[in-house]
Amino acid sequence: MTSNATELADATEPTAVDFQLNWEPNGFQAPYFLARERGFYADEGLEVRFVEGHGSPFAAEQAAKGRAEFALAGASAVLSVQSRGLEPLAVAAVTGKTPAAIYTLRDVFGEPLEEPAQLAGCTIAPSATKTRILAAQLLEDAGIRDEVELLGVDDHTHHRVQHKLLEGDVDAAVGVVTNGYELEREHDRTADELPIGDRLGVYGMTIVTDPAFADENPETVRAFLRGTARGWEAATTDPEAAIDVLVARNATLERTRDVERRKFETAARDLQFTDVVRRRGWGLHDGQRWRRLGRTLAETDLLEGGIDADSVWTNEFVETDDPVLANYADRVDG
């Protein structure tokens, strides 16, 4: 790997890096594919190879073990992997809010779901352990945790919880933003979503690497972040182009094109734009959000050992003088 900006730009062969995704390609990941399609990574001297994922914990682990130069992983997964004795390093905060959401169907719930307090007396089915933990914290903060039956997580539950909701066996489910919209679209039944990120200030997705790789290749890390930020800017200003790239890669997504666009636009509009982004630019971490997430996870049995929420992230590689990163909010809001 090269470690000098001049070498990156002048090299006859681009620097090849693997980018471990958290899941199979979908609308949430559209900016990265658009960045590659439009040559933003190539302009930085990089050849980015995407690797489909099996969840955020797997992605964070691959990066921490040096099996992929970069990974896309949720912040809770980063801390979970750290608790196993590994050292994942989040070098950019992509979405300042968690994508977790509680969703329901209007004809099941009986009224629009707008506030956590409405969930008192309800039964809720979560589709994943980490989103269950965040839902529990939301209910705790609302003072109704003891009044809600928050079910445990079964293996392979994502579609099962949707079936439970469709059949009226539970009052609501826990997943990610747009899950309710997907049900509404497929079954023609009005859905409501309560985004947990609007009320619980913890991080969503992050760019992760191995500390040793970052130390040895700082310019490669900075180049990857510059290319990624440009991908987010381009996708936010032209969402249809971003979805076109996804569909070109996987034609089966044409059937759910509007869902994929909804995923991306929700991420760009609702999850990414925190006050930190507006004030300071793209990618910078706020330690308070990491510490809050660390405290939340420490009160559960999810972690296998101790964590240090201040050691899993760094702002060292986010260039505050780069025009896209520094002026990101103005560039996409205009």
C-alpha cells in the first residue's frame, strides 16, 4: 500500500482496497456505488472492490482483523466487536443517527404512532438484538419500559416479525426506517414509523478500518473518505442516478426501486444531517454520542468484555479543509 498523497496520485496502478459492506447492496449503500461509478475513488488513486456483507458485526470484525481495508458497520457493532478483544477503528461517522425504528400498521395499532408513550401496554417484536436494545432504551427514557412486553429475538426473525405484525399477533415491530413503508407498499395498509434516532442520540453507520492499516496508510484512508464524501454529495443531489447504479448492478432491485430510493433519501435527509455535520462538516465524530451508546450497551448482556467508547473512533483522517467535507451541508442543502 502507498502512504503518500503524491504517490497515490502519480502511481500508474491504483491502490486496490476491499470495502466490506454490512449487507447486500441496497438503497442505504447507494452513495458508495455511485462514488465508484463516477470515478471519485479512481480520482483519489483507489480501486475499490465491494464485498457483500453478513451484518455489521461481521463487517467490523473483518476490518479489525485486517481482512478488508475498510468496512461499513453500525456503531453498536463496532463497540460489540471491541468487547471481544479486537480493535476496530471508526475513521468517519457516516450517519449521526441510528436507523433503528419502531413501526406498526394503522389498522393493527388503532391510531397513528407518533410518540413512545403510545406504546404503553403494547407487545413489540424486534428483528435484531441491537435494535431491540435501542428500543428498550427508548422505552426506558420514556418511562414506560415496564409497561411494554418487548419480546426476545429469535434466529432469522426479520420477516417473522413482519408476519406477526401483519397478522395482528403483536402491536408493533422493531427494525429500521423504511420497514413500515415496505409493508405499506406491499400490502396496501397504512404504516407508521417511530425513528429511534430522533430521540436517542447515538450513531448509526460508520467507516471502519484496522488501526495498524490506518497508521501505515494515512493517505489511503483520507483518499477513501474524500471519495466517499463525494459519493454522498452526488447521491444526495441526484438520488435517481444513485439508484440507477444500484439497479445496473442488480437488476432485481428494479422491482423495489422506490423502496431503495426511499431508503437512501431517508438516510441522507434524516439520519446524516446532525448538528455536527451542519456546523463542522461531513464525517466528524462527536464523542458524546459514542459514550452514550457505550453506556446503553454496557447495561445489556450484548458485550463480551469491557469497552472504551473513546478509543474506537478518531477524527484524524477527516480533512476539515477539504471543500466537500468541510462545506458538505451547504453543498447538499443548496
